[in-house]
Amino acid sequence: MLYDSSPQKEVVCPNCGKVVPPTKRCPNCGNYLPRKKRFDFEKLTVGEILLLILGAIMLGIGFVAL
């Protein structure tokens, strides 16, 4: 199947090891499931930071030009 129409993905509970749907708590053992990690800006390289700043400046100039 090329496209999975179900938006829910299953996660593995680190406490009991069973595959469960993504909820706050595991339905089997009742412990909290780990949250998804947000984007970590500390792992960016100098070049990526420079490109982010340059892109922000270009977007700002583009919005002013409109």
C-alpha cells in the first residue's frame, strides 16, 4: 500500500513493551507514554543557523515589499 490513510501510528510502551495506540497513558499498564520530542535547535550547525537567519531576513524583506 503506497498511502496509509490511518493517521494514528502505534508506539511501543517502554514500561510493558506492548504495541499501543498513541495516547497519554498505556492502556495495558497505565503508565505514561513518552512524548514526541520537539525540534532541538542545539543540534544545528553554524551553516544551518546562518541559513535560518538569512531566510528570515529574506521573508521579512518580502513581506515589506508586498
